[in-house]
Amino acid sequence: MATSNHERVGKALDLLNKGLRPFAEREMRAVHGEKWLETALSAIREDRGSPKQKAKDFNWDTQALLTLVWEQWNGVF
């Protein structure tokens, strides 16, 4: 059975998330220090869905990561 376009796009978004998350967190920490998470969460509008917390980590979906990069582009990235 061939891979559908839906599966391809889903896999691409998962790979983007896997690669972008550590980079985004590292750059946010470098600029904002210990307050990086508060700054990151404030960049994401509540109606867009905030990242879900799992223990000490946040489950950043790809949309949230891309929004963070967009909103923090000039100051961080």
C-alpha cells in the first residue's frame, strides 16, 4: 500500500518538530535565561492552543513551535 499524502505531510511535520524543538529551546534559553519558558508561552496566543505540560517538559506541537519562531524572530532567531 502506498503512503498517502496525509501520511507524508504528517511525517514531515513530526520530523520538523523533532529537529526544531531543541534548537528553539536552546536559542530561547540563550537570550531569555531562566524566563525563557514564560516568554515562549506568552508568544503563543491561547486560542491557538498552548503546549501541554508533561512532567517537567512541554509537549510543543509543530504549530506552537512555528508560532514561537515567528513571534520571537527579531529578538531571538
